[in-house]
Amino acid sequence: MNNISILGKDCCGCTACEQICPKNCIAFKENNEGFMYPVIDESVCVNCGACVKHCPVLNPLFAQRTPTVYAAKYRDSRATAESTSGGIFIPIAQSTLDNGGIVYGCSYDENLVARHISVENKNELFKLQGSKYVQSDISKIYSRIKADLDSDRYVLFSGTGCQVAGLRSFLGREYEKLTTVDIVCHGVPSPKLFAKYLDYLGKKYGEPVKYYNFRSKKRHGWGLFYELETDKKSKGGNGFDDPYYNAFLNGKTYREGCYNCRFANCNRQGDITLADFWGIEYINPKFYSKNGVSLVLINTAKGNRLWKSLENCIDSTESTLEQAVKMNKNLSAPSSRPDCRNCIYDGIDGNFDEYVTQKLYVKPDLKRKIKAVLPVSFKGKIKHMLKK
């Protein structure tokens, strides 16, 4: 076995190389940090070059285009309450299912491991809702999508920019019945870190964590609030007060390739791009909702046709790319790599209580804590008055 990744630290972990290999000689293995990297069985490899040819990092597919930008909200408030921002993914997914199609997206399994799965029933779309701030297992998904497309089915795929790029590279051509949605991504921590953190919380509360929502609206509405549950307890609060979440928000625990992401720009990989429309309370206070507002970038003609078909179930207002980038920095550049990333995973396999307190958690300053508890609508009104 050759334990050297094709790309080294720049590998995004999309698994396109593994799934395209005609000899099945590439397997993804966990490194000491808990990230998956390709390992090549050189005794089987025939040096055909398929893995390199279909790597989205080595051969990124970009088409110069200027997206149309919207702030948007799904009119079904109940579904939106369970979504990260304005709930726009739900009507997009439902339109695919209405055509007899299949939807692929990220879900938690019974052990709270993030995995990409397929959904064919509207009643199961809830599994794909909400943000999972951890790298998802996407193994074999591209191959399944190709089989669905070759069977003439409509397919919707949702994932990070690199995952959408991986799918496009794997397929090697456009499919009229494939629609892709990419999310604006900061970066992804390792599944190993998240699993160990959930185990740490389970010991802390005396029973396993059965539910963890990084973007819960249950207590405070739209914002950076988490909610976790065990069989007998529930706890929620601001993300900066949770050690794992705090480290994520400060960019400390991402995969190394995330800090050099080829897809953190406005030249998006998906037909449609979704994110939070942070700052809408300042730009357009009347459109703000405590239930969330989505940032939507329509990148292709296919995406525009789908968007126009949803006019009867969404509220939207056109915006500008400049406004979108201002509050979503990963539309212009990758996340910055902090110096602490050099050793952030050191000690992950040791005393995890000490690891959490010494490595992950940084006490928020007073200004940030005060800002976190103020209602977004109130902050928007204050800033709007100061501009006058």
C-alpha cells in the first residue's frame, strides 16, 4: 500500500478518484486527525491516470458566469423552522421528487455520523435539513447518482462546493436531468473529532447524545445557536459557548485543504448556491425574518428555470453579488488558517477532557457575548439608525 495521498494536504476528500478507478485500487483511509485520504494499492494500479483526470482539485471545472442573487424565504414556516436559514432547499428538493426523481444530501445516521444519503419521499426530506458542521461520508454516492441518471431519472445533489465539483468531475459530462446545489462552506472538521466530542458530552451528561443541531431555531430563532438532546435532557445556547462549535467558528479544526479551497469564490459549482443571507437586517430590514433568510445564487440557465418554477411558494427580493460577498466571506476567499491549526489535533487520542479545555474552547469576549444575545432585528434597527 502507498500511504501517500495523490494531492497531499490539498485533497478535499470528495472520493471521485476512488469511485472512478477501473481497478478499484484506491481506498480512503483515516489519518491521525480523523480525515479520510486516498490510499493506492500500487500492486493493482495500472497507471491509467483516471484518478488524476477526474480529480476536481487538479482539474477544476469553471465556467465564467455572473450569478443572479436573491434574498429568499420559503412560505412554509413550519418547514423553515427546521431549516438552517430560509428553508429554500425544501421546495427545490420537492420539485425533484414531484418529477419522480431522487434527492441526495447530507444526513445524520443513528450514531450521529454525517453521511450523504438518498431520499425519494417528501416525508423523509427532514433528514437532509439543517447544517452538519463536520465532513460527511460521501463514498459510493457518485456511482449511485450516475446509475440513476443513466436510468433516466431526475436527480438533485446537494453538498459543499468540492463535493459538487467531485460529482461533476466523476460524471465527465452534463446531464439534463441532474440539478446541483452547493452550499457556501467555511471548512469541515474531522468526523473523528465530532464523534469524540459527542462521546465527551455523553459522559458529561450521563447518557448518550441522541440529537445535535448546529443551527437550532428552537430557543432564539435564526442565528448561531445549537441544541442537543439525550433521552432525559436538552441543552441549547450560543455556538461560541460550545467548545466544538467555538473551534469551528474560529476556523481552528478544518481539513487542511479547506484553507486553500479552489471553490471558495463566486464562480460556483452548483446550478444554485445556498447560504444564510447574513446582514439582511441591515440591507433590507423589512425582509428580515427571525425564522431565517436564505442567500440564493442562480448560476446557470437550468438553475434559473427551476427557480422560476418556485415563484408560488417562496418570497424573494433581488440583491447584488457585492452584498452577498460582504457577509459571506467564503464567496471571495477560503477561510484563513490560524497558527493554532498546526497542533490543534495533537492530543485528540489522549485525555479528551483536557483536550477540550486546552485546545478547543476559547472564552468569547464580552462584546461578542452581548452581541450574541441581542435579537438580530434589534441590531439591524440600531445599525440602520446609525447610518441616517
